[in-house]
Amino acid sequence: MNAIIDALHFRHACKKFDPDKKIAPKDLDTILEAARLSPFSFGMEAWKFLVLHSDAVREKLRPACWDQAQVTDSSHVVVILARPDLVTPGNPYVDKSFAGRGLPEDATRAYIEKYKWYMETEVYPRMNLYAWCCKQCYIALANIMTTAASLGIDSCPMEGFEKDRVEAVLGIDTKEFEVAVLVALGYRAGDQPPRRRHPKEMLVEIR
Ligand SMILES: Cc1cc2nc3c(=O)[nH]c(=O)nc-3n(C[C@H](O)[C@H](O)[C@H](O)COP(=O)(O)O)c2cc1C
């Protein structure tokens, strides 16, 4: 059909991983490259991908993730961290990021102002910067899962965790980083349930 659609058919939220099957470093690199290449609004790249392979660390983490077996039975868990502090208007990182585009000085200044205005008029009335960063982190999450699937690797996205507890267990400096979402990666053990999706007519409207 199409390589991406094939990967999307292969992907499912894997609940049962084979704990003996590990992802090869080369494949893990490919998956993380897909994360790195993901787009972030205004090009801010305010994220970090914390890769957990250690059994000991994942054992410690599991109770903070609703005791989900995917945390320990998968091969790796990627913790996607958001960096809201970094992208606060006025943070020198924001100015540097726009300056790095190589535009004339007045265009750079206009971008910085537009960013601040966008935050004040569109983002802050609806959400905080953590939530805004999380929206971007979920794009990387999707790319991680689709790329993994294209390599025959299974995944389970995970929102089922206690954020404060996960951050404490992993010793995250929450002034700089906050956990957005987790994804377990590895290989399925046994068959998976059939896919359930609404029909296209219910979801797609073309005008
Ligand atoms: C952001 C996000 C978080 C999720 N969190 C969990 C989770 O913590 N544990 C779990 O077993 N499944 C989790 N899921 C899986 C969904 O329940 C699953 O994707 C949905 O039922 C559709 O099934 P499918 O992905 O197999 O097509 C999550 C999915 C998403 C997109």
C-alpha cells in the first residue's frame, strides 16, 4: 500500500512486551533521530529525550507509572521532557534562537516580538507553557512510534503516570525540565488485539 500506512497498521499500543528482546543500538539511533528531526513550534526545540535502558532504573520507575508492566518488560523507555522555562519570552535562549536564523536585525526583532505577542494572545489564555511544550512533545512521540513501527519495533505511549513521582524517581531538575509523556519500546509478546477505529466518514470532512 504505502510504507507509512503499513507502519501505522503495524503500530498498536503494545501492552505485552517480550522482556528478552532488546532493540539494537542502530535501530534505537534511527528512532531517536526521528525524534530529533521532529518539528517544534517556532523551531524552539524545547525538549529532551531521556532514554532508560537500565533494568534497575525502570524497576524503580514502574510504581510511579501505575505499575504498568510495559515499563519493565519493554527494551527501552523514552521519557520525553518538556522545557517550558527555556521558551519563556525574555529568556535569552528565545532571542538567540531567532538570531540564529540569520535574518536581518529588524526581522529578528520582529520575530521576537511576534513570539511574545503570540504567547500573550493565543497561548497563555488557554494553557501554560508546559502544556504548550507538551503539544510539541507529542509530535516527537508520534514520530518515535511510527519510525519504530517502520523497523518492526513495538511501542506503547504512556500518560498513565504520576508526574511528580516520575520526576522525583528520575531526579529531574524541574526548574529546567518537566515530564511530558513516556513511550515504551520493544517487541510484542504474542498476538495483539484487533484495531478499533471510527470510519473515515465520521472523522473526515472535506469542504
Ligand atoms: C498519549 C497517549 C497516552 C497513552 N497512555 C497509555 C498508558 O499509560 N497505558 C496504556 O496501556 N496505554 C496508553 N495509551 C494507549 C491508548 O489507550 C491506545 O493508543 C488506544 O486505545 C488506541 O489503541 P491502539 O494504539 O492500539 O490503536 C496511550 C495513548 C496515547 C496516545
